[in-house]
Amino acid sequence: MGTSYGVWKSLNIIIETLIMRIPFLTFILILCCLTGCSQNDTHDFHRPGKITIDPKRWYQLNNTTKGLDELFNGYQYDKLYTGAGTVLDNYDAYYPILAGEKMTIDSICFFDWEGSNEKQPMTIYAILDNWQKIPIAVFTGLRYNAWNGPDPKKPDIFALDKPVTNIRYLVINSWGNFPGEIEFYGPYTPPSPISKAKIKPVPLKNFFGINAFEWDFENPENPRQLDPSRLAAIKNFTGFRHYMDWDKLESTEGKYGFNPAYNGGWNYDTIYQWCKTQNIEVLACLKTIPPWMVATYPKDKQDGENTPLRYGKDPSDPLSYIEQAKVAFQYAARYGNNKKIDRSLLTMEPENNVRVGLNLISYIECDNERDKWWKGRKAYQTGREYAANLSAFYDGNKNKMGPGVGIKNADPTMKVVMAGQANPTTDYVRGMIDWCKEYRGYKPDGSVDLAWDIINYHFYANDASTDPSKKQTTGVAPETAMADSFANEFIQMSHQYAGDMPVWVTEAGYDINPNSPQKAPQINDKNALETEANWILRTSLLYAKSGIQKVFYYELYDDNPDNATKYATSGLINKDRSRRPAADYIFQTNKLFGEYTYKETINKNPIVDRYIYNNASMYVLVIPDEESRSETYTLDLGKSTNAYIYTPTAGSDNMRLVTKKTKNGKIDIEVTETPVFVTSFESK
């Protein structure tokens, strides 16, 4: 049990007696044991009363690249470093108390090792079950190589003036200066066991989406009509993430246009209608801010990718985002499936006809990469700030912002997708979830009233993916970049905190320029285009079995075919509208096996995965590395007498098919870094 305040009073009397009766060094040893704070390098003399802290449970509201593990690893001489280039100098880290878990903190110990931060102290708060936030400890680092208590004015007293109980969160507020170790003491009950997320397989066709623009459908010289020469390229993909700039919908504040859209005159009605007839799922990504909002910023801060609010507004207040939530309402009213909209709420420019309930859009994304740390504070939102943004966008902050505001108030069935995170860390989403707990509360079924329906992040596999401090030089195979580990973290986080909300990856891909830091390199006899094709298809297969629900690749065409800038040559379609090998592989796989869902992994290296559709099995075999390696694997097809082996083929509409006889149902397959698909019947 922890050392209570009353016990400390008794200990003071005992200590005064001991000082007079025992040698000084012996006294110091006894004092260490009694105080419960260790002076040992790697472990503690004491055990009773120390509260178990899971370092991985902390999440930080900043663009940090490392966690807080060193503060709680039992070794007080570790220097904590959370990463360079953080947007916020001062920020919070949260530690949620889980279901079944209880703690009362009566004592706190800080080990003071390096540095001092008297003017910018680290403060620990407790958020109680009534959401009251109270400070419980301060660390200033004024004593070197010594344990300190929670009050810098009384560093040798480790007990709190009053034990703190009914804790919902612990919060560390910091300026980047930390102690060597933190220890909490008091009565403690560990949390209930946390179940593991279950994979919910979806068809392979879900993993072949593409990022594109309206000019990929319509010729800028005739933007009101679909251009047949452009549509063939789109047909290679099953999903279209529409990069849609806000100013195209509302170039003048309060006046909306969709057919024509402004700043180009595009006809969104026909684009979306065509996509629906082709069974191409549209994700509309409403992004950037319009010029009339940009103009509210000082000239040195004007940027179309700033946070979507007027300059000077509070980014933590949902009301600050009312303009974006209004254009979202107008969009959902037109393209959702609710025909009972109050038309008096719709404001169109004269050349636009008011249309409602067209039932063309089921998903809308609230902006793009709101964690834009590279653009500074003006374009960066913390997870909690973005949750406030989403609350306005979703339903007008639970209908508190008046009529004509928010997606759900126009179409309750339209799904809101959170902006894809540039930095694939679950910290950001956990901050969003906890803001909703505090300010939106809970639904009647006990689940958190979240202001979005789909979790979304971006992941580009490269040699810095697992070590952000490393300088990126090249793209790498998805399996070597631990893409599956990131996917598993998001899916488990969704299971634990967000009711198993679906998780999407809306940007992934590679460049083909040999000087790009995101390049797909030549590997032995395979050129960059072939490597890209292998890695793109393997990315889809990896996510299909990880539990991710949808994938969209970046992007349809190159931004600049001759530029080595990252992402400038990520297009999957050539300038002449022909497919690159990556698009060939996507088209062929979807054509034959798009309806199949992942069932099980039979072997890990080489990878042998089984997919099923209508009680039929299909096997995917691939070497999961980038060394131009091959291996023979004996595949058991049961009672089948024939094996149909399909290999993706560049420059063709069809995979190459080889048919072989089995021996007692078994067949030897030559497995390479290009996936092969094997069935016991001919697929058509």
C-alpha cells in the first residue's frame, strides 16, 4: 500500500529518533526504503505501494516521434527525448484510466538528473471523474541526482497534502524538460483484461482506390461534360478519393455551387453519377480554405492549407469552424440520400439548380492531413482541436450551432471520414476520442459519441518509416517498413477505444524518379516500374489481411514527371493515359479476384495466404522482401487434380495463366517477390 500522510507524520518521529541512535550512512539506507523512492540505477529497494504505469498508454498532443517510456522504465538515468521539430513548445500528454482500473495517489517521486526548468516547470494534473482538472505535482529540476517530492518548495516530502482518488486521467504538461523517472504510490487496482481486436475481412476490391481530381474526368476547356478519353484511366480502380478544394464550392462566402463548381466550372453532378454507374466508390475529401478565409490572416501567415477557421479564432472551440460545417451541410444535402431537406436552407448561385438527395456520395472526409507539422502552428491541429473541428462538421456540435450546419443534419446516413493523418500514430486519434468523451459524452448504449465514422491515416513505406529521426532516402517494400504493425496498432486502438470503428488508409504509394526519397528502386533485373507494381499489389494484400477496410493510392497521374520531389512521380497512369505496371496489376487482380476475402495465413515466409469467395479458395504466394529472392513452396490443394497459376503481367489486361497437374493434390510453386495467385479451377 502507499504511504499515507498520517503514516508520514509517524515516520518523521521515528526518523528523528533514528538520527540520534544510528550512523549516518545506515540512516540514509533506511530512509530510502521508508520513502519508497530508489537511489539504485536499475531497480528499487522497495516494492509495496508503487502504482504500475504502462508507458505505452501515454499519448502526446504534439507531433512527437517518441513516447514517454524512459519516465517509467525503472532506470532513472535515461534521458527522455520525444523528437525534434515539434510544433508546440508546451503541450499535454494524457494517461487514461481503463475499465476496472482504480488508483489513489498519495505520494509522488521525481528523480532529478539533468537540467533545470524552474521557469518552465513540468506539471502533473489529475482529471477526476467529474472532469475537474487539478494540479498534483510540479517538477523544476533544481536538485541534481536526487529524488524529489511533488512540491519543489519541499523536495524531501513525497506525500501529497491530500491523496487524490476518482482519477479519470493523469496529464503531464511539459515544455520538453522531464525528470529521469516518475513514480506514483498509493492503493491500486489493475484494469480489466483487454480483448484483442478481431479481423473483419472485406473483399480485395476495397484495396484498389485512387486519389484524383475533377480534371481527371473533365477537360478544363469543356468542364461541364465528361471526357471519354479520360474515363478509361479511372475505370482501372474501384474507389475515387476526390481532392476537392473548398473554394470550388464556395468562392464567395455564403454562395454555393456544384454544377458548375467555381474556380473551374466543373460539373460534379456528372462526375459522381458516372462513378456510381461504374461501381466506383467516391470519398469526397473537402480540403484547404477559400481565399476569403485566407485573407483574414496576416500576410506572412496566409496559406490555403491553414487550419479551417478565421484568423484569431479559438481552435479548441467547435463554433470556430462554423463556415466549414455550413459548406459541408450544403454538399451533403445535394449528394446525400435525404430528399426531405428544408430547401430554404440551401443557398446557390443563380446558375446552379437546387437539387437534393441525389444519393451519389456516401463518404466525406473532413480536410486532409490536419497534423501538418511542417507548416507550423497555423496549419497544425492537435487531436483535441481537430475533434472540436469534427464536432462542428459532423452534426453542428450536436445541433448547438443552428440550422444548416453539419453533415448529419443534411444526411444522417452519410459517413464522415476523419482527415488522413500524415504521421501514422494512434496518439492523435486517442486525443480526438477523449475530447469527445469530455464534450460530446456518451450514447444511450454507453459508447462514446464520436464525431466521425471512419478512422483514417496515411502511410508511405520508406527507410525512415520506423525511425522518423532517420533521413529518408528510398521507398521500401511494405513488409519491411512494418506497414502491418502500424495497421495492427490502429485496429487495436479502434477496438479498445472506438468501438471497432473501421480503419482506412487513404494515401500510400511510391515514386519512380530515381532521385526521389520515396522511390521504388530497380532491384536486379526489375526496373522501378516493376518494383512499384510489386510493392503496390503487396501493399493491398498486406492491408487486406490486416483488418484495414479500404485503401486509396496516391495518385492517378504524376504531378511532375521530371521532378525528384517526393510524391511528384507517384502516378499509376502514364501521361498518354495508358496503365503503368502497378495499374496493370491492380486491374488484373480486381478483375479475377476482387470479390475474394482473406481467410487465413498458411505460411509466413514465403507468405501463403488463403482467400475465399462462394466457398472457393484462392491462394496468394509471395516473398516478403526486396532482395530479388525466390523459393519453391509445395502448396496443398486437397483433392484437386489441376493447379491454375496466375501471375500479374505488365502491359496486359490479363494475368499470365499456367495450368499444371498436381501430385496427390500438391504442386510445387516457384515463389518470387511478384505475388502469384493459385486456384484449383480456372477463374474468369
